[in-house]
Amino acid sequence: MVTPDHSPGQPAMSYPFEPSFIRPLSSKAARKPPARSKSSSRGHVIGGGSPSGAPPRLRYYESKREQDVLYLLLARPDVVDIWDQPPPVFYHDANGRKRSHTFDFLITLTSGKRIAIAVKPDAIAERQGFREALQRIRAAAPLSFANEIVLITERSYCPSAARNAQKLHDFKRTPDPEADGSIETLVRCLSGPTTIAELVEASGLGGRAFRAVFKAIYAGVLRALEPGDILPTTRIIPEALQ
């Protein structure tokens, strides 16, 4: 089977097999976001099964920024679990009134550390005094819920990092061991920097190799020498040579 699947600036993609369907696990969200909103982008992402080899899981997001953060978390090798919309934390505001806050994500790292993540636009966090409220939430949250509480805004990451993470997520949805093995063999023969396009050409696998190289960068086999979007023109070097 050959399936065109490419965008400008990327090689055409093709696969020698039909991907099998794996039914995703349900979201663990304590509350399901409304399906429609006039002011934000809402949806879900399927992927990132944990532990390794487990079926992928459905996770909700309520804005484009939350979607970016979710892709960034899914791309991190030290994140073993992502809980979207975990149970709320109850706290008292500055006037002594009891309130609740539901974090956007609660992640667990390979170390066992649990981090609760709130995602907000920087301007809104400033206008609403959310950082001050977060101090109260942090004080009220039990250690059994999270070891650390953080706020992520658009100042916390580069847009290109989120775009790369989304591409990684898309590429990992269709495993291709043959292409991965071919790239690993070619990487062992490299003695210095090259471009992704040159490595893809050497493989003879076209777009399949581009995806394999992309995944190899995130796996720590290769390192991109320039920041920004990972493209065929991106210069790379084996991590072992560093």
C-alpha cells in the first residue's frame, strides 16, 4: 500500500503495510470538557499508552495551548503517565471562601514524581491574579496529589517545539521497524554532521526514512544542530559523537 501523506517541505510518505487498529483506553478525566466553545479550541488526542506497550489513551484538551502542552508532554521520554483533568483541589481564596481548581494535566515521571500543570495565557493569568491563587492551591494540595505544581503559558515553550512534538506524535502512530533499522545502520556509519535529506537519500526509503530520522532525534540517537522546526534541511549529528 502506498499512501500520500505529506506537506510542503517534507518528503512524500509511504508504507509497505496496513497499520492495525488498536482501540484506545478511555480518558481518566474527572470532568469531560464541553464539546463546543465559541472562545476556545476543544478536542482530544489519542496516544501515549503507559506503561510501554499498553494501548494508547484518549486525553482531552480545552484550548490550542493545552493541545500544544499535551503534545510536548507526550514527546518527553521521562513522562510515564498523563492524567487530563484530574480530580479537583479544594482551597480557600483570599476572602476565606472555599473554592476548587481542576488542573489541566497531572503527570508522573519515571522517577515517580507527580507534577500538576495549569495551562493559561500569560495575560489572563496576570489579569486574574492566577499566580497568587496558585500559591494558595499549592499550599492546599496534599503531597499524595502532586509533588510540584507549575503554571505553563506561551512564554514557557517555543511554538516550533510544539509543532515538532505534534509531528512526532503523528509519526509514531504508524510503526515502521524496517525504516527505523535502516536509519540506525546508517547512523552508525556517520563520522560527522549531515542533513536529514542526505540521510533519507542514502536510505532509499523516501518519506519513511524522514519519519525514522525524526523519531531517532527524539530517541537520542541523533541530535539536531539547529533550533526550530525539524525539516529535511536540518543538520544532524549522531549523539554518540558528542
